[in-house]
Amino acid sequence: MPLRQYFLELKINERIYKMNIGFYPGCSLKGSSKEYNESVLALGKALDIEFEEIKDWNCCGASSAHALSKELSLSLPARVLALAEQQGLKEIVVPCAACYNRLSTTQYELAQNEELREEIAKIIDMSYKGGVKILNVLQLLQRFASDVIESKVVKPFSHQVACYYGCLLVRPHKILQFDQVENPQIMDLLMSKIGATPIDWAFKTECCGGGFSVSRTDIVSKLSGNLLKDAVDRGAKAIIVACPMCHSNLDMRRPEINEYLNANIEVPVLYITQAIGLALGLSPEALGLERHFVPVSLI
Amino acid sequence: MSKIGVFICHCGENISGTVDCEKVATELSKVEGVAYSTDYKYMCSDPGQTLIKEAIKTHHLTGVVVGSCSPRMHEVTFRKACAEAGLNPYMCEIANLREHCSWVHEKGEATTEKAISLVTMLVEKVKKNKPLTSIQVPITKKALVIGGGIAGIQASLDIANCGHQVILIEKDPSIGGHMSQLSETFPTLDCSQCILTPRMVEVAQHPNITLYTYAELEKVEGSIGNFQATIRLKAKSVDPKLCTACGLCSSKCPQKKIPSEFNAGLGTRTAIYVPFPQAVPNKPVIDKEHCNYYQKGKCQVCQKNCPTGAIEFDKPDELITEAVGAIVVTTGFNVLGTDFFPEYGYGKYKDVITGLQFERLASASGPTLGEIRRPSDGQIPKKIVFIACAGSRDPAKGIPYCSKICCMYTAKHAMLYQHKVHEGESYVFYMDIRAGGKNYEEFVRRAIEEDGVNYVRGRVARVYEKNGKLIVKGVDTLLAGAQVEIEADMVVLATAGVSNQGAEQLAQKMHISYDPYKFFAEAHPKLKPVETNTAGIFLAGACQAPKDIPDTVGTASGAAVKVACLFSQAQLIREPLIAVVNRSGPPSFSTCVGCFMCETACPYHAIEREEIKNRNGEVLKVVAKVNPGLCQGCGTCVAFCRSKSIDIQGYSNEEMYAEVMSLFNN
């Protein structure tokens, strides 16, 4: 086969392969973090990644289900995974860190215990094999963007940034097997490829308060406040996240945080997809930047 | 025609309580080939043994079966009695009527029937038994000790003081090992160098010890009593006979910034160097990896300056072969493993150091001459945090086992710090305090109560730098999980003790087993703590698992005694219960077809290849041969042999078959 044709075919194969990536938005991306959804899709388009949304998907159970009932907390994600299997998807992208965590945990637990697997399959009344590969946004970008991203940058994101991973993206390591659990690096690496300077800071994987955003805003103010302060003290001009809950706590709860700290921190919080999108020249509107509570003044 | 004698023991009432011993003896007398059968109250007693001896002589017995307790108890006794009466001891077998019958069954007909069967089986076996003679192996009375730390030093001195020759090899330029790096030792706080260096000198001067430093084991062949060890003497590039250790070469060497191994990276050394002033031998070597001449082809400043012309570049490594009878492995351990916890910032922050580095800071021979000064700016730290179990006892992120020495050395470190910096504050984060050992618990209490070290029970989550301080974030589990933040000037990690680099390769070279953590495995964790599964190779010190100095020295002396025991025999006498490959006359010579499946199967590397030649020296056939010195009689080869050419002496297929078939024939 002539070399040229070989590469052409390779490219076609790659496209077919890419088209097969499933997409599970989850509730947050349809609601409070609509801009995350917009930026993931916009970036996917810019990078030639085509998503296929899982049809008839349901809530993963988020932070509530696993506090109420084990069966429920496993059945909800299991149904999503079973739907993906039905749709013939080999891998799915789950941008929300909480959904990613719940789906992965379910897959792990059901792989460990055959009896439980059968029980859950009965509850959801669907066949479940458990072979779908679950990717978070960082893994997606690492695979499809890290090689090409540098060449596509039109407006380098040349700011000092604090890459904030939070809890759900890396823990528990036994299940997720993603990056170094206490000292993750992938987001830092991706950000440095678009011209940013990731700072060395202490709260990379600390908790922001998570699901307490509504019920115990005081705890969120304290936890998120401490980490924001450390990032700002060390010169961060933006916080980069990959989790809707981290984002809403750091962004939406800013007034409460500033009150707790008795300060006026104005540092914006961006999803990694928004930061990369900006660097690739996408418009702030396409990336949903105007939806933030803390204005993004870096553009 | 066999003439078997059967002797049924009552064992007081232990057997006769549930088994009708008289009936067993009567029934057995009816078995074909039994010439004499009797019972007695205590067969192991002197009159009992005499009974057996007399019967052998009177009835010209060709075999003996004793129905008594377990052969583990009295097989030796009865076989000795038989031998004294002129019968080959391996023609005597023990039927276990106590543990296998009377103790485990109710009194009754069936129990007696079982006893009869057990004895009958052995009678049938003895009919097929062949007289065996014990194996004699000559011994080379010279020991090889691998590793010149305190374990190797102690083992070498003990063996040498028993009057035997010792070859001690050490991979580094000096002996001394980790102990030479330590400041003070727990629980007495005596100076490590003061108790170690005299022994190092003793090793160098002992007439029975040949010391090879900068040397490594290349390969080992042979077996217990007769090993051939090939040793690589790495080129030192300095002729020790000409060198007067004046030190001019090191002072002129332009490569001055190499991290010093002896100072655990806290100090520097030159490319031509003596690792520390008290080194034995106190002669320099050239580190080829850092030497300008070896790397770039020019420099030779040391050669130009050497007043005696001792520098010899480009000399190749030398390989020597030594015949030794026993090997003691004392290759020690390592205290690295900082990558288990990247969040503690080792490598990122200069003032986060390991326990071994703290030893060097506290040592009078260290880079700060014993003053506790932090590496970043040389300031005396006002607050130190010690983190115990930085990797140990953590199956998720580190290693699951306990490194054993850290609780004690951390208490010692905190204590030394408090003694040297009176106004200083020290904190120890710990999981549990494991201070099992003579005066150990008292030592830790002393650190807490007298020296005011603050012990915090809990784990540290993260160490980070803020405004020039190291913030140690952790939890105090005794205060209901309260979060603790300490602004420290220095953090010391009690990193896990791990196996030494190259341990796995060394174990494979010597065919000794090792555990999943690459620590060498002892033959039995309790009753054979210094033996390996390979006869003639012994272990001592921290190559088995992390050990403190007392335990290390204890095992080293233990291994030395095992070597001395071995060497005290004129010849090695072993039980002949080993595998043999059958041999016959021409044309087949043996049923062995030379497939050497047995060679693959043998865990002791006892299978050799034997060439059968005719008178003209032409090879007619290659067959397997079992080295009697190595074979442990496990029988794996027997199971693997496709042509049924191997048998275990004393447990041959024929014998076992006869034994089992007797159950069906009656």
C-alpha cells in the first residue's frame, strides 16, 4: 500500500474511532454548570472530537443516593452504563467529577461482586456487562489534545494559574487509578501547553465543601476560602477546575467566602475546557464565560 | 525370603488404652514373611530396645517394623538400636499407632483393625526396602561473607575466631555499612562509630579474614561444603600497595560537587575519594561515573599529583574464583522510598529530609559536625516535625509491613534534637509506637517525659511551604480527629526500610528464595531463622527484613555458629533419602531418556547431566544424575519423570506401591 494512502486510511479510521465516544452530561451540565457543557462541546468541535450522547440517560445519584441506599446508588449509574452498552459505545466521557466518580465506583463494585451485579441487573431490568471505559475530561484532553494543542494555540493563556483537582477526580485511587492521588499533574501539564504557568500550591486536592453548597454554606465558605486564599497568596490569576461542584462553590459562593475571609478576592474560576477554548481562539460566548458570577477579566 | 520382626508398643496406656496390642501382635505373626512378632509396654525403654536387638540376632531378622508413636519421636532411636544389632538402619520402619490411631479413635474392634492394617502396610514396605548408607560429602572449610555492614563484620569475626578462613566481600569502597552512618544508637545513646570502627579495624587485621572491598559476587556454583564463588574485584584505579593514603589526590580532584553517599546526599565528595575518614581500608578509589578522565578522556590531575605513582587508570576489573564451604549473605537494606508520599515534598523542599539524613546532621562526623542545621540555609531549626511510618504499614500507598526500626530511631532523633537545641520544639506524628525490645519502651517514655518531645497520634496529610515555613497539616486522632497545623522549620521522614538494590538478582544468582518485597527468605521463620532453603547458604541482618543492630548482630552470630557447626565436621554426613536415577548395564545404561524435565522441576538445582562414554571416550548417552550434596529428597523430579527413571531412596515407587496394595490384599 502506498504510504500516502495508508495515512489517509489511518485518518479515516481515527475519525470513525473518535465518533464512537459516548457523552454523559449528567444533571449539573444541564443546569447550574451549563457553561461547562457548552465549553466541552465547543472544544470537542474545535478538536474534531465528536460526541454521541447516551440516549435516555438518568441522574447518577450524585451525592445523595449513596447516603441513602446502596442499591439505589449502584442502580442509577448502572443504568447509564447499561444504556451506553446498548448503544454500542466502547468509551464514554463524563465531564462532571461527581458523575465520573459515581460511575467508576459502580463499575468497580459490580466487577468485584458477581452476585451484586446480577441483583442490580435485575433492578434496572437490563443486561449489564461492565466493559465501557469511563473517561473524565482531563483524560479525554490528554488523549486527544495533548499532542495537537500547542500547534492550535492562537491566544496563549499566559497567566499564572492554580490547577485545582478537588476530591472526586482523583479519589479513591484504588478505583479510579488516575494520576498521582495526592499530587496530580495532568491538569498542570495541559495548562502549561497553552502557555499558562501552573503554580505550586498546597490545596490541589483539598475539599471545597462539595455538596454542602446549599445546606451548610458556612463550611463551604471556610474550606473554599482557605484554598482560594492560598492560591491568590501564591500569585494565581485564575483557578482552573474540572468539576461543577468545585466551580459553583468557588464562583457562586464568592460573597460568602469573601465575608468569611474578610477580604475581596476577585480571582476568576474557569473550567479547563474554557481556558483551553480561549487559547484556541473560541469566543467567550461559545464557552459560556458570561454565565460566571465572578467576572472573567482575563480575556 | 524376608524375615521381618514386628514389635508393638503399648506406650504405657497411650496405645493399649484403645488398641488391643496383643491381638495386633498375634495377627501380625500370621502375615507372610513375619518371623517374629511381640508386644511390650515401653518399646523405647532400654529393655524394649534390648528386646528388639536380641530378636534380630536370635531370629536373623532382615527387617523390623515397630508399631509405636510417631516416627518424628523415635525413628532415630529404633533405627540406632537396629544398627547396633547389625541390621541396616534403613531396614527399620515405624508404624504410627499413637498419633494416627489410638489417640484419635475410640476403643473398639475397628481401632484394632486399623492398627493391624497400619503395621501390615509397613511390613509389606520393609520387604521391598533396600539397605542404604548415609552420604558423605567433603567440606571446604572456608566461608564467604557477602556484605561488609555490621552483620557481615560480626559473622566474619565470629567465624574467623573459630579458626576458619573467611572471605568478606563488600561492594562499596569501605566496610561499615549503614551503621557507620549513624550518629548515636538506641536505647543507650552510645556513639555508633565508637563501637563499630574498632571492629572494622579488627576485620582488616584478622589473620583469618581476607577482605575484598569494591567487590561483588559474580556467580556461585557447587553445593554445600563445596561452592565455587566467582568474585568481581572492581577496578579501584588506585594501587593500594603503593598508596600511602596521603589524601593529596582528593584535595586536587576538580570534581568536587558529587553528592556524598556516606552523608546521604547532604555533603559532597570528589571523584577520587575515601568515603569517610574512618574508612577501612583507608585508601581511595576513583568513581568512574564522575571522573573527568573516564568521562571526557582528560584531566589525570590525581595521577600528576600522586607522590608514589599509585594511580593506575584503565585497569580492567578482575575476576577471581574462590572455593568455599559455606556462604553468609549479609547484604543489608536500604532506607529510600520517598516517592511513596509526593505530598510530603521530599525533593521539592530542601528541609524535608529522611531519617538517614538526620543521622548525618546529628553525627559528629557529618556535614555540620553534629550541629543540627537545616540544609536550606544552615539555620538551627526551632521546630522540627518527625513523621513516622512515611511509607511503612500503608498497603494503599507504600508497603504493608512495619519497618521496625523507625519508632525507635525517631524517638532517638527527637531526643538528640532536644539535647542539642534546648529551646527547640519537636513533634512526632505516629500511628502506634512499637517499642518492643530490651529498654526500648523506657527509651521512648524518656523522650516524651524527660525531653518533652510532643507525640501526636495521627497521620500527616500534606507538607507545604508558606512564608519560609513548612506547614505540616495533619490530624490528632486522640483529640477526636482535630486537624493540626504545625509551622515547622524542618521535617524528617521515617521512610520505609526496603530491600537493597540488586537483592533480587543476587538471590537468583545464589538460588535462594525471597519474599514479594525482595527480602531474602529464611528456611523457617521461627526455627531456622538464619538458614535458607539452599543448604550451606545462611542469612543475617537486614537483608531478611528491617532489623535493628541487636537483632542484626544476633542473627550474624547465629549464622556464624551454623557455619562453624558445618566446619566442625570432618565430612558432611547426610541421610540417604534422596533421589537417584536408575542405572543398568549396556546397551541402555539407564531408562532415563535425557529429557531433563527433572532439571526444570528441581527447586534445589540438584540435577546434573552425566555423559556415559565408551572406552574410546565417545559419548553414548546423556542421562540425569542427582547431586547427593544438593538433593533434599522432595520428590518433585520423581513426579515429573516421564520414564519413571528416578526414585527417592527409602520411598521408592515399588516400596510405596507394596505399602498401599497391602490394604487391598487383606
